[in-house]
Amino acid sequence: MSAEFTLRAGGYLAVVTARAAALRVLQFGGRDLVVPFPAGGPIPDFRGIVASPWPNRIADGTYSFDGVEYRLPLNEADRACALHGLVFPLDWETVSRTESSVVLACEPEPVDGYPHRLRIEAGYSLTQDGLHCTVSATNLGGTAAPYGVCPHPYLVAGPAPLDEWILEIPADSFLDVSADRLLPVGTRPVAGHAFDFRSARAIGATRIDHAFTDIAFDDGGRAGVLVRDPGGTGVGMSWDRSCRWLQIHTADKLPPAADRLGLAVEPMSCPPDAFNSGTDLVRLEAGATHRAAWTIFAV
């Protein structure tokens, strides 16, 4: 059984697992802010993981970088894609630990499809303002590496069904995708579309598994999503300018799986299939470090 770490501070409780550096539980005042998963078993639907060194999917698991073609294993067989990076199956090592914080790290072994050596650290810290997470990746190798990252929590606003939750997304555009493989087609404005949540409104029956961009950051360089239950509770997530993309997924499932249990909110440093498009792809030079940060908080 993979180790896990219970953090407490300011009315919050979090449980982080060594496997995938995943957020297994986050509560405030005893209520869930994310969809939890059981201890000791597999992580369902990538809940709470850190997706690195790429977020989302790479079409056919193939890409070119600096003139060299690479092929990654396909772990999303039905869409023939390489999904959510290389580190989610790993048990991360403990770097430091306090009552309210933990830092975990991993150094995934280079593979033919990604022959770069990275050290990735994920730090979780609870304060009275919520759960703060920072992920850093340092290129330990001698050549540049393509890189991207995102978290994968499923937020929970309250006890009402997801259709009744009130959602606010500060994004002017979204990435249209193919229906069969969810691969990028092109960006579209949210204006006049069912995905326009710039003003808070109920999610309703809208099904979303798309990336948003043209995000409004405040003067402090932060952006955020708010999800509220009609009963008055809610949850928010904020992030910094390292993530110019935001994946939203209404967790739609076919029976007998539980449908629309939570809202996946994933600030991403680059969009889906960025290893092929190059859009906002991080070029992590030898010895360089990339950092991204986000916070989940009770409303």
C-alpha cells in the first residue's frame, strides 16, 4: 500500500498519497471539496494526480522535438493517445513533512518516447486560505526537453447534483475538439456558446470536456474558477500565469459508472496535444526549472 500524508490547518484536512503525489481527500469543516477516492487501491479517473511531463493527451503518442521523432506508449487505447504524462503510476519520495505540509519528488526513468531526465517536486501546504500546491520540474539532463503540467482534482461544490451547481470561468475562448478522440480542432469564442460561463450560472445539462483559454488574470497575476452549490456552499480554485489554459470536465459517465460526480478543474501550462502543436509548450533547457502553482479553497 502506498504511503499517504494527512495535513491539517485552519479547518482544512487534506490527504496526499505518495502514489502520483495525488490529492486523495480535501475537506473544510468536514465537507468534501474534491471527489475523494479509497485508500490503498487504484486511483480512479486520475483523481487528484499531477499530470507531468505533459497534461492531457498526445495524439497517437507521437511527436517531434528538435528534429527527432518520438513515440510514447498509448495508455488511452480507445482514442489512441498518450494521456497525462509519465509520473502518475509512480510512488514519489518524501522530501519534507510537517503537520500542515508535505513535499514529494520523483525522477522518472527516461524512456524511448521521452529520453529526458527530470526531477519533479510537488509541494502541498494547508493554511487558513486553503490548500496551496506548487509543482516544479528541473531538467537534470544535458539537452532541452518538452514539458507541460497540470493538476487533476474533481471539485465538489456541495450536496446538490452537478447540474444545479453555479459555475464561473473567466475565459473568453475554448478549444474545440473532435468528438471521437477529443483532439484539438481550433479555438472558438465562448460568446454565444453553451460554454460561456464568464457570468456565473448553473451548469445545467451542459457536457464539457474542453480546454479554455484567453483567461482573465487579475493585477496580481492570478485567475480562478468558482463553483457554488445552490444551498450556499462552494469551492474555488486559483492559479498563476504559468497556466494559460484550463481544462474543465463535467465527469460524464455511461451506466453503470457514477455520472457527474464532480467538476474536473485543471489549470494547464499548455493545451492538449501541445507536443505536436507547440502551443505554449515549455522548452525546458538543461539545468532549468519550471514552476506552476494553484490553490483550492472553500467558499
